[in-house]
Amino acid sequence: AMEAAITNAIAEGRLPGAVFWVESRGQSYQKAVGRRAVVPAPEAMTLDTIFDAASLTKVVATAPAILILAERGLVNLDEPVATYLPEFAGAGTNAITVRHLLTHTSGLRAGLSRALPWTGYATAIRLACEEKATAPPGTQFLYSDINYILLGEIVARTSERPLDDFTATDLFAPLGMTNTGFLPPETLHPRIAPTENSEEGMLRGRVHDPTARRMGGVAGHAGLFTTAADLARFARMMLNGGELDGVRVLRPGTVKLMTSVQSPKDVPTRRGLGWDIDSAYSRPRGQWFPLGSFGHTGWTGTCLWIDPFSQTFWIFLSNRVHPDGKGNTVALYSTLGTLAAEAIEGFDFRNVPGSLAPRATPATNTTPVAPVIITNRADAASARPPVEPPRAPATNVTAAVLTGLDVLVKQNFAPLKRLRLGLITNHTGQDRRRNSTIDLLFNAPEVELKALFSPEHGIRGEVDHQVGDGQDARTGLPVYSLYPPMPKRRADQSEADYETMALKLRAPRPEQLAGLDALVFDIQDIGCRFYTYISTLGNCLEAAAAAGLRFFVLDRPNPINGVAIEGPVHAGHSTFVAYHALPLRHGMTVGELARMFAAERGYQAQLTVIPLEDWRRDLWFDQTGLGWVNPSPNMRSMNAATLYPGLGLLESALSVGRGTDRPFEVLGAPYIDDRELASALNRAGLPGVSFVPIRFTPLSSTFSNQPCGGVAIVVTDRERCRPVELGIEVARTLFQLYPRDFALARMRHLLRDEATLNAIKAGEERAAIVARWERDLAAFRKRREAFLLYR
């Protein structure tokens, strides 16, 4: 099954070849599959192929080197980095310790800028030492190459030997890892798997990572080359408490320290010293390996996962970036991790003493589940977890969150005093006591509210159509519509030109801003890229910058949490449903989005975000203690908000419940057999949801007044629910069942990703479609880190 999974991925063009190794208690299986090279000439993959390990460098070379030096008393993990690198003196870095670097909680950026044409190891160290912290150390997880560049230099200075020399003599040689090291000699190049074609030609024996390459090939974050057999020796050493074949390189206590949770207690991502334990990067754990197992991945298509409980490890080495950088092995990691565990006979993976409990969330299911014990390989296919009993979404309050408006009231409106204001708001603009933002600012001392601007659905959020300008009955203030009636598209006007025109017409006009000093934005978003309030935010921010006005955002929670990110990242021209390069589910607040828009779009805005108090990224809206107000007429519940990033994609092709009492919780069409669709979707095994066949007649929108067959969607576990995947699976299923009836092309307007539409048409599996998004999502995660305001 492992070989088949890899072979299928090769056939789909996700990688040219790989070496796979799984081992448990002395029994092992190894396989070389596919090709080592495809250009300029094909080469067969072999078990002794040497691979660019990419970020495995961090855990196989740099972190162990630091811990060896710590054992020798040369490095103290809790000493400031400046103790070892005195020039490490960027803003906010004084409190950063070696442990912060090891756990990626330093607050440093993801990587050094490559925009300037710098070269040389010394230059990289200088640039790293000049970095500024983007967050206080110990407050959030941000995976950063800079952390390990600095650690590599700490190894060099404290040992008085370069990182490559120290690891070669003090780590790899004692372990018998004869094919592992930096800067492989040319005699080994024929065995090295080439990576990507670059401006220097095809990279073979030269590190793929551009920063490490500029540094000369030796860096703490990347640059190591190795084989599966050598990594197997390293993994055996880790499972054996730091010793292999009678040679000890680390003390047992040090190995335990490295592989247990070392992240600060308030940081939800769980990491060891270098090692990943429980994070968004933990796909190689698969379905079965317990929490408390550990591992790491590498950009070039490499991963290592080690389970001390079953005494198992598995290794996957590929050059998925060969030859053009377009391969993708993300989905494969999870598949192989699951299959690796299923190859282990007689181990009860559902009842592992000493394993970690899941990260506590209010929705954690405490219902006991019968353990599964795999007694032979034939049992593996039937050993999938049973369907868990439904659990209601959590509604208990876990925080008393203050919105930006509440904070502003606490400050007695000080930031806005003596300013003439325009307020962009609607009915969601209210404080914890349900006082409206309009009334609060209109009556605030020394604050002059001059004009109101209303988004889609109007100033009171009651209309589902375009609206004109007006006057607020209570205050007498003018209300300028930011969702005015649009002219019809001209016959000679392209769709892109019409969308650009529509976006511009939905921005404040210069004459409406005359006489104002600042704009204030206070609207509750829903956390989805095509929900138009964030486009209004961007339009208003741009208009304020052009007019030289200050811009204040009264921040509000992302109601579907600020952790989950999902879907393709929009890369085309800006539209009212795709304003910026965001995934469908972006995991950001409006304040964070404003910071991103201003920086990435070059708006010279005088932006101030009045932040939330006591909000955490993992909170859902019903855990904040804030009162729910329907953000728009059809967004009536947390369930609807949870499902909207996926169900909303389908609203031009199907009825998604508009004109019923359950919008965005049901879907259907006149041609659908409700039982057939429910059965097919339940078989798809989508996490966190189940489907009930229904018949209904929507009174508005798509298929208005037509009897429809379809499904009601029950959210059984919103933490596991992936709404965009759900929307894609619904589209895949309907296109397969009703190819002549289902109007797949009507998803294009909101999806904005032609590759996904084409993949659905081609019948690709959901996992393959989702895997296509990962590279852009990884880049987005790095981009957004600089703009996040909350842990």
C-alpha cells in the first residue's frame, strides 16, 4: 500500500521518485520507487540515493549540536542569544533565549529577505543579528529559518568550529552516518538526487534553499545531505535514548528534553527542541501515531517521524521539486504516516499510556471510543476509527472578550478626540452591552461624527440588494452607500473590467471624505474571503490613504477562529469577492487584514488598530461572551458561519438555503435525488460533518419556488470540519452524479481558482485537489505572520 501510494503520486506528477523506510523493533521495510532524475536524462531511484534534506537539517544537525554543547556546559538554553552573539541587538530581541530559537517562539520573521543581492555567510549572520522581533518572545509560534541560522552560528562560536565540521566529527562520525554532511564532494554527486532548475542550472549536490546557497551551503536551517539508511541510524539513536551500537552521543535525559513539549504553556502549538510534536505541520503523524511522537519535514520533499511508544520510525526522502519546483508531497505525508502505523502488528494505537492528551478545546469529545488493536496486516483496512458519536458545537464561554469598540469606550474615546470622523459600520457595530457604535461615537465627548458609510446589506443589515445613499433617522447624519446600484455590464466590456469598475464604485468618493480627519471601521466579518465586508475595508483604507486621512479599525473576533486556514489563495485581479491574495478561509481579524492590506498593497495609510482584549486565536465566537448579531440577513447561526466558506461557493449553482429557515446549512436542486446524494457524501468520510437527505422549496435565490432534493449538513465536530474541502467534495460528487445538470462553472465567480475547477472536471480525488493548495497556503502563512496581533 505504501508503494502504491507513492507510485500513484508519481503518476500524478507530484514527485519523480522517492525512498521510503519504515522500521519497528528491528524489523524494517525499505523501497526505492520511481526516478532519481528525469532531466537531462532519466535515472532510476536507488536505496543509496543521497538527498538534500532541507529543513531536516534543523533536527538532525543543528538542534542535536546545540544539545551536545549544552551537555558540555558551553550553551545554556535559557541564556539570551546575545550572550553568545553580542551583536544580536535588533529591536525587541534582548529577551530572546536559545530555547526560544529552538522552539520557534522567538518572534523573529520566517526568513531573511532575499530582495537585496547579498551573499556570504558573514553577511547572513549580520542580517540575522539585525532582525527585529515581530512579537514578544514566548508568546506565539512562528516557524523561522532565522532561528536556526542563529543557532548554527552559536554552534560555531561556542565550539570554535563551523557547524559542518562540528556535526561531522561529534555527531555523524560516531553514529556511522557515512553519507551525511554538508557540501558533499563531487565524487558523490552521481548518487545525489537533483532538485530544481535555477539561474545556476540544475542543482545537484548544491543546496536547494536559496538562503543557505547564498551562505555558501552551510547553515543551521538547511544544507544537509543524507540517505535513508543514515537517517535510520539517527532515528535508532533517538529511540535508544541517545546511544547506538555502544556509542553515546546524547544523554537519555537530553533526548527526553528534546522530544517533550518545550513550547511556552500559552502557545497552543506544541514543539520540542527542534522537533514538531503537535502543530499544523504534523501531517506525517498520520491517523494513528500518538500525540507525543515527533518528527519534522523538509521543503524538498523529505520527512522523518519517530514514535517512541511503538518503537517505530518512518522516513520518506524525495526530490519533489525536481525539475521545476511544482511537485507536492504534503497529502502523501499523511497517507504514508497512516500506512506506516498500520504496518505495526499488535500495537494498540488507540490506548497509548504516556501519550499526550489532545490540546484542550471546549469541543473536545470525551466519549470513550473502543480501542483498535491491529493484530495483522489484513486487519489494517478495517481498523479505521469508527464513526464518532455526534457532538454539539461548544457554546460555553471561555473568555470575556472586549472588542475594539469596548476598548475604545474604556479609553474614553481618547484616540478619536478632536477628530472629525466618518464611520463605516452597520448593525454589527455594537459593544458588549449592545450599544451601537453610531450612538456611542455621536455622543462621545470631544468627538465629531460627521458621516456614516454603509456596506452591503445597508446600515442596519436588513437588505439583500444594492442600496442608495440616505440619512440616519436617529442622528440625522448622511449615510453614504458603499454598495450602490451598479450599471449593467456593457456588451464590449470584459468581465474583469466590469469587476474592477464595480470594486471602484463601491469605495468612498473624494467629495464624501471632504472635511473629515479620519475614518473609523467597525463591522463584524465572518472569516471568509468572499464575504464582502473585508473588500469594503480595503476600499476604505485605500481611499483614506489617498485623501491623507487617518484610519482606525475597531477590531472584532474572527468568528470561525483565527487558526484554521483553508482553500486556494486568490492570485488574480481584485474584485469585490476577492479583494486581496487570501485563501477562502483566512484565519485573520479585520484589524490584522487592514495591516496586511496597507503593507502589501503599498497604501501610505495612517492606520491604527484598536485591538481586542482577551481574545485568543483558537476561540470561536460563541466562546467570547459577545452577543451574536446576524452579520447579514442569511448568516443566522454559528453553524452557518462554520459552513459558509464551502457552502457559499455553491450558491450560484445550487440552492444553499437562501429563502429557507436554514441558509448555508442545507443545499439542493430540483434534479438531485436526496438519498443518493446523502449516501455519497457520507461515504466520502468528510471529517466533522454528516449529511441527512431532505426535500425543501426555497422561496428566493437559486431555484426559487422549485421543489429541491438535497441534504442538511450536521456539524458534528467543528474543530475537525474543513468547510472548503466540504464544498469541493459536494461539487465533485454532484459533477459525477449529475454532470449534465450541475452548473460547475458557476462556482468560478467566488472560487477564483481555475486549477481547482479543472481538477473537479477531471475527476481528481479531493486529497489531490487540496494538496495543490498547500504551497500557496504555506507562503500565505509566512506572509500573514508579520501582521498577526494575537496569540
